Amino acid sequence: MKRLLLSALVIFLTAQGFAQDNKKDTVLVITTDTVKNNNKKSITIRIGTGEKDTTENEMKPSSKFSFQFVASRIDLGLSTYTDNGSFTLQPANSYLERETWKSSNFGFEFFQMGYRFNSYFKVYAGAGLDWNHIRLKQNITFQEDKPTLTYVTETVDFKKNRFSSQYLRVPLSFQLRTKDDKKGNKLNFVFGPEIGFLLNGKIKQVSKENGKDKSKDDYNFNPFRYGAFARLGYGGTGIYVKYYANDVFAEGQGPKDFKNLAFGLMLGF
């Protein structure tokens, strides 16, 4: 968790360092926007701080389309699970029992493209990375390269037994926002569907007997996931919730109807 907090802080400070002072948008931005210049519309490509752009070129006429590389929607929260619709695990799945306050979700987006219909409504697609960490209570180790989720019970006492998945997340966002208030900030509400593609699974264990041990495999995680999310915030901070409708593990390879729900705090709209 300390590493997640540090990573989120570094990404946020980096984004703020590249932010425009007046609009709070992350720079390292390539956008197309409507610019009045002798009654003509043009595309402006900007890389800089906002007040003094390092490059500015006019291109063919365009609309309110945007294409951006960002460090935004940085999520830091808890990851929880439902087993056949209940937050209580069935006896058959008790090996997946977790430490609630140490099972976390962390993610961020590095790309987005979209279209702004007006100052209050925008639709955009994004891409980012997302991690879910299950802090297991039991002293077990999941086995690699098995047709189904398989574990062995260890004789050592793990100080940390973390079971993780990493996904490429691809959300489609519908953004509603208000006018600027007296402080120049807006109230934002963003919602939409999200899909994800498994990048890897990982186990990290720490014990007195074996020290630190790490291993990677797909661990029967679902190679594709889909769900929905919602975000509510003011200025550059807010809260989020994400729910994935299909199972955490691939069909026939792990507990059935075992689903993931994540929620917490976020930085950067």
C-alpha cells in the first residue's frame, strides 16, 4: 500500500507539473480545438505549460475533437469481491479469504480521445492500467500453469501473501460538468462502460523463512473483463466506483460467479 500511495503521489505531482494554470488540464497534449482566427477554424497542437506553448501549428479545419496523452484518473481504493452475490465467501471458496483493508485497487489513464459537444457534455474513450491486489489470509500458494485455479498449503507463516492481477483498461466515458464556480473549479460526473485485457497475474510473498518471493503467471484470471464505472468529483479530486460483471477467473478455471467491486479516491479529471 505504501508503494501504491507513493506511485499515485509521483504521478499526480508529475501531472500537476505539466498542468495549465487556468484550466487544470494535463499538458503533453495534442488537441484539435475550435480557434477563432480571422473567422477560420484551426487545429492547435500544444506541448508546454499553457501560457507559453513550445509549439503551435495551424492545420486543416476541425471541430471539438481532442487527442491527448495524460496522467489522469488516478484511482487508489479498496478491492472487494462478491461470491454468488454475497460478500461472504462460500465454504468451498474460503481459501480466497482476504484482509479487507489491505486488498487494494490502483490504476491510472495515460491516453484519451473524445468529442466535446458543449461546455457541459463530453464523450471520450481512454486507455490505462489497473491493478487489483488480494491480500490473502491463509498461508497458501497458487500454482503456475494449471488448467484450474490450484493452490498448496504452506508450512511457513507469511507476513504478506498478495495475489494480484494487472489489466489494460479501456473505458468509454460520458462526462457531465457544471460551470466554473468562484474558485474556477467545476463539479464533474463521469460514467460509462469499461473493458479490460489481462496483462499478467502476480504473487508476492514475504516470510521469515523464505524472505521475499515473487512469481508471475496468468493464474487463471479472466483474460477479458467488462463492467461499468462512475466518478464524482470537484476540481481535480473525487471518488469512484467500478464493478465488473463477468467473473474474476476464466470460465471453468476458478470459482463461478466470483466478481470484483472496487471503490475509493481519485485524482485528476
